[in-house]
Amino acid sequence: MDSTQREFLETLLETKSPSGYETPALRAWIDYVASFADSVETDAYGNAVASFEGDGEVSIAVTGHADEIGYAVSSITEEGFLRIIPVGGSDPAVSRGTQIEIQTDEGPVNGVIAQTAIHLRDRGESGDVPEITAQHVDIGAEDEAAARELVEVGDPAIPAAGIHDLDGSRIAGRGIDNRAGLWVAAETLRKAVKRDVDATVHAVATVQEELGTKGAMMVGTELDADAVVAVDVTHASDNPAYPEDQASDVSLGEGPVVTRGTANHPELVTAVRGAAESADLPVQLQASGRRTGTDADAFYTQRGGTPSLNLGIPNRYMHTPVEVIDTEDLSQAAAVLTETAAQAETGADFRTSI
């Protein structure tokens, strides 16, 4: 990953874009891809499609979702505190005692999700964590009137956590789910343009994946592609926090993860694995028994059935402010998908399965 690519990744990670409020991330992404895409189109909710028109007959889309989990202000108390609701799969176990940033029309407002000091808590408490709706935010306001001068009901918020370099090529931060996929989609398009592949390649940024793949449902009806690869983070099992009863072989730094089963079309699985092998690029495997939990679940049911695949980026501590990935997995994912597009130049039919 060179300095320009790293700067783009940091730009994505520094934006605040909880589900339903993805505009900052989408603007940053579009600014980047517009410099090399033949066209960029958006729809009413912000789903963006950047395209490179190849001379061949095959078209491939690589997607990532622009939204992240977070919170939204649901009410303001007489005392000036805020009550909040989760946006997407926010975890109440990691929210208390954290700083957050509330996004208002007038700019960011700092707050903290309160946690009672350990000295004051009953040592005999069971340790049950209250739901996010039972937690409260302190923005320092003296009363309700002062608080309402700063925030409104419906304002979104995200953890106030930055990007931190860990050892080697690993980083930690919030929102890696799924700025990682956004980065791979854009970089795959850039590499395909530079390589001048014959296939038409679409890079897609979707909205509201964390609310149930809503954006993919929207754009999937209009996206004319022979195959769709949804790039998203997936759970890495190479750490003590991973449950022992959930078997997995996924590790950081060992390459992107090809998912097999359910939404993942076998011909597309074979094509991606074959491209990786021919280019001597590493990939890992994971199984899907019911659903992938990604935009692939929406794309594969569109337009009479579009061959789709979930390509995972190994991620530790998902849906926390301290997600950890290895940036080498990102670079390898973009390389594998570029090679897949290049090898599809001959007119591969991803729909053939029997």
C-alpha cells in the first residue's frame, strides 16, 4: 500500500457515516474514484456506482458498504442529558464509559456515554449490561434548554475513536466495517483501469447495509453486472476473544476470505480462487450455512438471480471502536479481484452451475 492508497484509507476511516447518514463517506469515495472512472452515478439514497467501460462482453461489480454502526439521539431530558438508540448492531457491552461525537447540522458535539464509577457500583451486581436505550449521554449541558441549543432528536453519533497503527501492517479503529470494503472496491477499479482490462468493472458504494442490506436491494435492481463481489469484513479467529465453540480458520495477514455456500455462486467462487492461484495470491476459505450477513445476500436475489460472492477481510473485534485488520489483506483483496476481472475478459459465463 503506497502513500496515496494509505491516505485514501485514512480519509475513509476519518469520516463519520452511521447508517442513514453516509454522505461524508460517499463524498470522499466519489472524489477518489472520479479521477479514473469513466462515469460515476448516484441514486436518491446515495448508492454510488463508478464504472470503467471495457471492450469485452463481461461485467463485474465490486461493492463495499459506506455506512457504519452508531447511535442516534432519541430524547433530551430535563436535566440536559441525552437518551440514545442504537443504529445498526451497536454493542451495549462496549458503549458505556466511551466518548462519542454527535453529528449536528452546526458541526460535531462531544459527549460521553456515562458509566457509574466502580467505587459506587454494588459489588454484588450481576454484571448485566443495560441496553443502549437505557444508557445516557452527558454533553455537559446544564439543563434541557442548553442541550437543545446544541443537539436535536435524530442527530447521529459515533464513537470518538481514531486510527492507530499496531505492529507491522496492522491498524485499529472504528468504522473499519466497512471502509475496508469501500477501499477494496475503489482500488479494484483503479487497478482494472490501469491494467486496461477488457471486462467492464463497476465499483459500488452502498448505503444502509447495517440496517439489513437496504442499499444493495436498491442498487441491485439497476446494476447490470454478470457477477457481483461484495467485500466486507469477516471475523478473524486468531485471537483469545474468539469463541472456541465457533470453529474457523480465518487469520489476519493470510489474505482475503472466499466464502462458500448459500449466496456464494460456485462458478464465481471457482473464478476468484483460480485467479488468486494463477497470480500466486493468498486466499482463505470460510463456510456460509444460512446467510453471509453482507450485501451479497441482497445482490444474489436481484434481476432473476445475479451470481454473487462475499469476499471477506479478516477483522478482529467487529462492531467495536477497536476493530483490527491487516492492511496487507486489503491490498491482496484488490489484487485478487483485479486478476479475476482480467481473466474474465474471454467472456466467462458465471451463471453456468449445472
